[in-house]
Amino acid sequence: MNQIIEVNIADILARLESKMDRFDQKIDQVEQRLEAKLNKLDESIDHLDQKFEVKLDKLSNEVNQVKVDIAKVDEKVTGVGKRLDNLEFIARTVGAGIVVALLLALARYLFPDVSL
């Protein structure tokens, strides 16, 4: 019942060493593929970063242009407001002059003998 198994340790060590060599080769292959993918990813990120910066610069320029346009519109609105104030003053003056003229005409009509 008891069987004796004779094994040469040198054979076992040689097989273990060959298996470890294959394992190391597979790890090296995986490492190379991983490095290649990481390099591609870095290139993609750099490319996207450049595109983002270009678009951000364009957006910044557009925002600055909008700010300038808003300032110009504000100046024009202020100028129009001043002109409207002048027109209101003229309209009130003319309106008051018409009312005074109508009152004088009414007074002359009602009292033709009185000289003003």
C-alpha cells in the first residue's frame, strides 16, 4: 500500500523555473500593452486639453467683445435718455405756450374790448 515516489528535485525546479519564465513573459506583454494604452490615453488627453484651451480662449474673447458691446449700448442709451429729456422739456414748453396762447385767444374772444 505504501508507494514510494521518487522525484528528482532538479526536474521540479527546472519546470518551476520554466513556468516562472513564461509567467514573466506574459507579465511583460501585459505591461507593454498597458504602457501603449496609457501613452495613447495621454496623447488623447493632451489633444483634448489643447482643444479645450482653444475653445476657452475663443469664449473669453467673445465674452470680452460682449462686454465692450454692452458698454457701447449703455452709452447710447444714456445719450438717448438725455435727448428724450430735452424733447420732454421742449414739448412741455411748447405745450405751455399753446395753452397760454389759447387762454389769450379765449380772453380776447370773451373780452374783445380789453387790450392786453
